[in-house]
Amino acid sequence: MLQTHGSEEGSSLQQTDTPPVRPWARGRNFTTLDEYLAYLEQYNGPIDLPWWREVSPGVYEKVVRMPEAKREVATRAQLEQRWGFAPAR
């Protein structure tokens, strides 16, 4: 089922009843991007799975332990959109 929600600016945001795919969430739900990123750092970091760290205000880098891995950088807004979180205000 598709739902449309109007925003304050007058544009609309479409959401589905299907939750977004959040890699490494292990079936858990998170209210905010910060909760999800903290979870990834706490549980993925120690076992060499990917997590994201803030490298400058609002800019994040994917942390992987493989030397041949390509560097990935994303803004907070990009991560919120990728994983279906509401933008922080």
C-alpha cells in the first residue's frame, strides 16, 4: 500500500508499508539514523563488518577492514534517504 504524506514545503513524500532494507540490522528497528549508526559501530566494528563514522559535520565514511575496498563517503541526508529515516531537524 502506498501512502503520500505532505511536508511543510508542500512537496509530498511517498512511503510504502514495507520497511526499508537496513544492512546488518539483524531484524532490529531503529527510530533514528543516529541509533542505527551507533548500533553498527557497536556490533559490526569489533567483528570487522562495515559501519559508518562521521569524518566531518554531516559527512560519513564507511569503515571496512579490507585494504582493497573502495572508499565510500556519504552525507547525512544521503544515508537518511538510503535507509528510510526522516531527515533530522
